[in-house]
Amino acid sequence: MSSVAATVAETNLPETAFFSVHARSEPGVMPRVLELFAKRGLVPSLWHSAVSGADQTRLTIEIRMSGLGREITEYIAACLRQIASVEAVLTLSQDRGS
């Protein structure tokens, strides 16, 4: 288990992170996005992707990940922003008690 996954498992953080990734619709975007979670031993609680636009060139990926702290959420978002073809990444952290 990775150190990030171990930290998440040990602390059982109550926060859920939401990521909204907006990119050009290219075949390599989704595996590169998923890789950021997989290499940390994490499996998203929810993954939804859709292609849109008149010419189907826009890709939106919605990801929910339970148990991430704010610091890890911000780090993953920064990494997502570095992926080629990703144009914007929006994040939201929500306490499970909310």
C-alpha cells in the first residue's frame, strides 16, 4: 500500500473530494487522470466522463474520492492541471457530516 493510501486508511478522514476535469477530448487523457489515483493505491468512489460540444472535442471527467484530506486533494488537483490537454480542474472538499 502506498504511503498516501496508508495515510488515508489510518486516519479515516471524513472529507470527500470532488474533482471536475475539463480537457480536450483525446484518447490519452482518461488513463493519465486515472493513473494519478492508481499510483497512490486509490480507487475513486465515482467516475463519470462525457464528451460534448458540437464537434465532440470537449471532455469532462467528474471524480469523487472519499477519505482524502485537503492537502492531498490540492496536490492531486495540481498534478491533474499538469496533464497535457487538461484545460481546467475544479475541486471541492466536503466534510461527510455536512
